[in-house]
Amino acid sequence: MLKTSITSILCTLVLLITAPAIAQQVREPKVTKQEWLKPYPPFRIAGNLYYVGTYDLACYLIVTAKGNILINTGVASSAAQIKSSIEQLGFRLADTKILLTTQAHFDHLGAMAAIKKMTGAEMMVDEKDADVLRDGGKSDYEMGGDASAFEPVQPARLLRDGDTIALDNMKLVILHHPGHTKGSCSYLFTVNDEQQAYKVLIANMPSIITERPFAEVTSYPGIAEDYARIHVKGYEGHFF
Ligand SMILES: [Zn+2]
């Protein structure tokens, strides 16, 4: 009886200790491009739009009087650098209210869970990338596997093509540009500086990551049609 109880307690303890570890197991792919990690001085792009990414992984900050919007985070280790870049510009990471990404891959979402915890901001994602966001990339059609490639993030809002994301006087329109991931997307909005207004497109470039013929990518039915559609129509009229 006593032995059974001890065994049962031990089993419970083992479960308590291992369950969170299993749930949060993240194996970020090895970063081979040093440019992804190399710091880059933050700068104002135009109006209230700023660059806060690394040398070769772009992250953007849109600043408003009611808080800020952060688009993309780079890899996991970039969290501290993004915080530092935002502070160097004279802003506060804690003022981040909305988190966005252009695609659910680890080199855009690696630090998203950490920054969400640090800020309490709401994550919004193209609905077609929501599952991959929630499982840290395990269900990605090409890069998925047993372990998460980035720490999973729970979205607060799912976005569809043409939806508006509003904060203070900013209105961003999401453009669904699938193919690279099922929910790759771009953001279209206007910023103003002292002289003029600028129409801005933060575009997800539709590079092809699979080396298989599209017909063999059964984990993404419709991949050929998605790429064909965005190459013909997706960016039409939206370049600077
Ligand atoms: Zn990617």
C-alpha cells in the first residue's frame, strides 16, 4: 500500500517535472548566417516608422501616442537587441501593444513569445499561419517536425486578407500573400513626416523554400495556385 502510494507520488512528481519541459521543447535551427545576428543601428525610416532589426533580419516599429506596433522579431536571441534598439530610439518596449509577423518561420518569430511576455502585447496573425504559430512551427508544411523551431505563441486575433489593424491614428491593411508559408502576408499603411505622406508596403517576399515539385507537397494542397496568384496579382499596385 505504502509502496503503491510512493510510486504514485513519484509518478506524479515526474509528470509535474517533465510535462512543462515537453510542452516547451524548442529546437531552433542553427543560425548559419551571421548577418542575421549582427547588430544594426536602429533608425527612422519615415514618419513614425522605425527599423529595429538586425543587419539582415528586418523588424519594424510603428510608434503612436497610444502604444506601438512591432512587426517581426528575428531569431530567439534577438529579443535583447530589439529592446535595446527601441530604447536607443527613445521609446519603451513596454509600450508595444500589437505584435505582427510577415510569416510564421523561426527567423521572424524566434523572439516573439519572449517579447509578448515582456510587453503583454496582443499577437495578431494571418489565419492561415495560426496553427504553425501555436505549435512553434511543428506543423509547417516544409520545415515542420517533432520539435518546435520557435517558442509557440497564442494569437489574440486572426487576420484575413484586407482586414484592418488599428491603433490610435494608424491603420494597417493586411494583404494575404501565401506560398512561402500558408499565411505569409504583407502590410500596407501610410505614414507622415513633416513634409509629406508616404504609402508604405512591408512586403513578404515570396521566395520558394521547398525543393520538391509543388505537386508532391501534399502537406500544402494549393501551394502552386497560391504562388501563381500572388506572382500575378498579389503585389499589383502596391509597390512604392
Ligand atoms: Zn521564411
